[in-house]
Amino acid sequence: MSHLGPSYLLPNILIGSIAVVAAVLFGIRRAIIHAELPARDRGRTFWSIAALIVTWFFAALVLSWSGFYQGSGSRIPTIPFGLLIPIAAGVVLFRRWPLLRRIIESVPQSWIVSVQVYRVEGLIFLTLYAGGWLPGAFAWPAGVGDVIVGLLAPVVGVAYARGARGSAGLLRAWNLLGIADLVVAVTTGFLTSPSPLQLLALDRPNELISSFPLAMIPVFLVPLSVLLHLASWQKLRGTRDLNPLLTDGERGVKVESAKSGAGERVYRTAR
């Protein structure tokens, strides 16, 4: 299936998505190294998680390319499947796979936040709007919101890593802003795309967002961003009782000490 949109769109989306996958895998690899796993388990754990992410990426790529997510005024949109299923699967894996929880605990909060600098790729929405490819009702809120969240990501991540005063509250506010941006982008995407649910941009339907390659954003990058926000919130819950001025490394030491103390108390009680 030939892709819709200007010639620069395909390399922009594919290169950007592959770079995000590489960055996520790099972060996971570093986390596994610092998770104090037995040497024989490190490679197996990394390749298991890498296989899941790469399989998800290629599944999204193939389904987008085949036209599975292509919007139509006569059928219910299929993009929700590509959006919600990965999020649900990620939550289930986190709850059912203790090793995954341990890996996430080992990933610095600052990295989970800073890696979302890729959200500046939302600038592509504004570029496409300027070229007449996207309706303003979608491009403006989605594009501006993504660029703001992406630019703030490394700023918030560095502030939190350095233990700046108020950085925990800043991190919570950034997470709320990031999730709100995704909700707005998804909502306006649905309301402007060809489907029985379309209420906006009736004179210029948002055909591009459900077509290859731009569909990779809602079916891969958006759910990935949601999962990163959820991981950040989970880590915040685990450190909410700690001194907010601690650095990421110091928080890790405190958490491990707390776990060791709790384990010792359980052991003594059992005796």
C-alpha cells in the first residue's frame, strides 16, 4: 500500500520511531546491568523484553502499512485497537511479571522522563498543517502540546536527577501535562478522522492520521508514551515518602534499604 502525505513524511516517521525503540532498549539494557541480576539472567531478560518491544513495533508497522487502521466514514475506527491493546498488555505484564517490575525500579526516574524528548516530533503535525495535509482542529492542540511536553522532558528529568527543590511536584505536573496532551490529541484525532464519530473538520477530514506512516504515532508512540507516564507515576508512588531532595541514586539506596529492612522484619516475625 502506498503511503499518504508528502515525501518527507515516511523517512521522518520511520527514522524517528526506530530511534525511539533504540533509546528505550538502551535504557532497559542499562537498567538490567544495574538490577544486580545473576549474569546468566541478564541476557535472557534483555532479549525477552527487546523481543516484545520489537514485535510490537513491527506489528504496528505492518498493520499500518496494510491499511488496517485506515479511517472510513462507513465503519467504526480501528485505531483504538492499536492504541489500547498495547497499554492494557503493558499494565498486565507489569502486574504479572515481577522481573519487569524490578527492571522498572532500576531505571532512573530522570531517564524515564527525559527519553520523552521524542515528543517534539509532534512538530510534524504543525508542518503538515502548514502544507494543507492536516486540519487545524487536530494539528494545533496535538502539535503544540507534544512540542511543549517534549521540550520540558529533559528539563524536568535533569531537575529531578539533581534533587532540585520542588522537583517531585514538577515531575507530577509534567506527567499530568503529558497525559492530558495525549488525551487531547487522541480525542481530536478521532473527532476529525473519517468515521461515524467524526464531528470536526468536516471540510478537511483528517485522513492522514489513520494512514501509513503517520498512523505509527497513535498506534505505537502514543501508547509507548502512556506506558512511560505510568512507569513514572509508579516510581513516584514508591518514593513519595522519601526526601524530595535526594538524587535518583540516593533514592535507589533508600528504597533498597527500606526493602531490606522490611524483609528482615518479615524474617524475624516468621521465626
